[in-house]
Amino acid sequence: MDNTRRTFLKALSASSLAAAMSGAPRAFGSEEVVHPKATADCCILLWMAGGMAAPETFDPKGYHPFEKGLPIDKILSTFPAINTSLDGVKIGQGLEEIAKLMDRATLIRSHVQPDLGSILHSRHQYHWHTGYVPPQTVAAPHIGAWMARVLGPRNPVMPAFVNIGQRLEGIGESEELKAFTTGGFFGSEFGPFNLPFPDEAARSVRPPEGMDASRFANRYQLYRKLVDANPQRDFMSDYQQESMLRSLENAHRLLGSKEKEAFDLTRESKSALDAYDSGRFGRGCLLARRLAEAGARFIEVTTEYVPFVYWDTHENGHDTVVKMKQEIDRPIAQLIRDLEERRMLDRTLVIIASEFSRDMMIEGVPGSTAKDQARVKSDTLESMTHYGLHRHFTGGSSVVMFGGGVKKGHVHGATADERPLVAVKDPVTISDLHATIFTAMGISPKTVYDIEKRPFYATEDGKGKPVMSLFGS
């Protein structure tokens, strides 16, 4: 483990302990916070974990087919651009189904992230999901936890925050993933209901095998008595203990409800299953639609982050991205169509995003001191292994939004047409993107809680500003 990652993990462990020991976060200065009128009731984040390259997907640049000996500085994209339903706007080949729906979308082509001195997936995923640069002295809540805490559940039986498709055990960097996939200082009741395998979601709302519902309820009551009799104040604050008990209570309530059927994909028709079934991510999109219908507030569906796999394309980039597009294109389009047909899209904000983009030549941004993490050893292409976008790039990436009050058929911002492909028009930072998402959901970006005697804001220092030009018909 390198020193940067070791330091990061040590700091995260300290912040997690601080969260467990901290008392109840209190709304702070609430009389000064005016929440906007919500344009969305539900948010679905489709997370392209590992660094989705904008020039290969939603911001295509100069395409060159593979040719042995081709100078790599000539290559901006390994996919030709295709037309979309939005006049004059093209996206990368392999996203033909999404292309048919771009007239319903807002496309941000100028999302930017700092390189943070060291461009690590763990640091950038933490930053994107919480709005704060790690490490923090307290455990920063996930954006979904903010929605769960401030807005509460849409349906009191359903988990407000659901995370689909990401394993938190048994993979590389699992501790870093756990650091932001939480309710943070809000407590476990506002954390995610984790469903790593959509096919097995129905099992998560049944009592353990060999245990009926009454026995499960008895176990909860026994645990409650145990905590009351032997409070673990050396390890966890009273508030955090109560939050954990309330999360168990919520789980028990879901166990006996009709809403638990939403977790069962076998209740879908064969045609629906076939329409979504491109793999685990596709089935996750179907599950997200079912949970949104049942009343979940925030749902994240991820292609899953595993180092050097999926969107983490350091080698064989082109071939890997071909496979990733096959996995995401049809189910994302089907999700949008289903929400539209059910008259849910207008009040459901769907977001496609990633922690950063990729470039063949430049790591980070011009002038970055980040270490080169690519394995290109020549100035020319000699094999297909290096035909693709490899290096982590934070100077300009793309975000796509559907529904939830954002404009239809709208393009915001632009990146340079020549390398470096940095945002050159109307850049959107993470703070401002979060402020935009919160505003759509009816949460002021200046919402603040007092934790450990200091204010902690929904956007960093409360300075995030929504991009209001994205809203409207």
C-alpha cells in the first residue's frame, strides 16, 4: 500500500470513530435557511464507477481508428461520433439507445474536479459523493444521506437511501468505499440500504433462513434490551446507538410490509426483464425503477468500482469501453422510457456521472504534479492494448440529467476541441453540481448542521450555487 493511500485510510478511520462518538447533529441557523420549491421528489444516480471518459461517451472529439504506428497524441477518441435525437449534438458510438433520448436530457459538458494533489479513485469518489475533500475530521454524509435526513422518506416503510450494485467487502479499496457509503455523522438510520446484487434483493427483506418474522422481531427486542442494559458509551454515543436501533426498527417494519415486493425482480414480466438484462447494472436499473415506484427517495445504481476493472480502463481501454457501453446503454434508455410512460420522469431526477474523465496523454490537469498512472510506454500505438483513454483527467467531464425539472434538449458548457480537453465554457464544480441537485430536490445548498460544535453544510462551507439555467421546460 503506498504512503498516500495509507495516510488516507488512517484519516478515514479516525473520522469514522469521531462520527461514532459524536452526539446528535443539530439543525443550525435553520431560521436563515430557505428551502427552494422542489422540482423532483426522487433522485436516481447512475454511477459510472472508475472514471468514464467523456471523449469516448458524451463529449466525443477527434476519432482515429486503430493503426499501428499512429502517434498517440493524435488520438482524442477511439469511437466515432453518432447523431442523437437532439439536432447538432453527437455522442459516442455504442450509446445508440441513449442517443434516441437526448432530446429529453440536459447534457453538462463542463463538469470539473480538482486533482487533489493525487488523483485516486477513492479520494475523488469520496469528494463527489459527499461534496468534501477527504480526509475530514468528521465522517461526511453521502449526498443520499442528506436527502434522507432533510427530506425523510417518501414512504415511511421504504428505505429513503438505497445503494445498488456495489460490494463493500471482498474487493480492493473496500475500506475507502465504506468511508463515503454511509450516513456519516447523521447516523446509520440515514445510511444506505445496500444491495450489491439486484437478483438477491428480495432475500434482503426476508428474515434469515430458518428464522420466521416473529423470531426476527424477538431478536430485535432482545438487542434493544441489551443496548439499554449495557450502553456501549466507550465506543458509540447515545445518539449513534439510538440511530442504529431506529435503523433496525425500520428494517423490521419493511419486513412485514407489502412494499417488500418491490425488491423482487421475479415479479416483472419476461419482456421487462429482457429489456433491462444487460448484466448486473441493467438489473440494478430495473430494481431502481421498482424502488422509485414504491417510494424510495434516493437510489444509486453503480457499474461497481473494482480497481482496474470496468470503467477503470488503464489497459485494453477501447475493448473494455465497448463492453461497458453494452452494459449501460439499453437499461439506462429503458429506465428513462419506463419513468416517462409511468408519468414519473417529471418528478424523478436521473443523473449519469463519474468521478472524473480520462485522456490518452495527460494526467490530471495541465501543470498537475500527480503521478502518471498509465502504462503507455511509447509515443506511438503498437498494439490494441493501448488503444483507449487511460489517464485520469479532471479538467473536464460530462454529466447527463433527465427529468426532475431540468431542461429537455439542453447542452451546458463545453470543453476544448484540442488537447488538453479542459472545460472552456461555463464550468460546473462538484459544489455547484450538488447545489443544483439539492435545489431540484427542495434542499437549500446552505442547509447546515452543528456537529462537534462547528457548522457542517450540505455543500462545502455552504458556498455551492445551483446552475439555475439548467432548470425549465
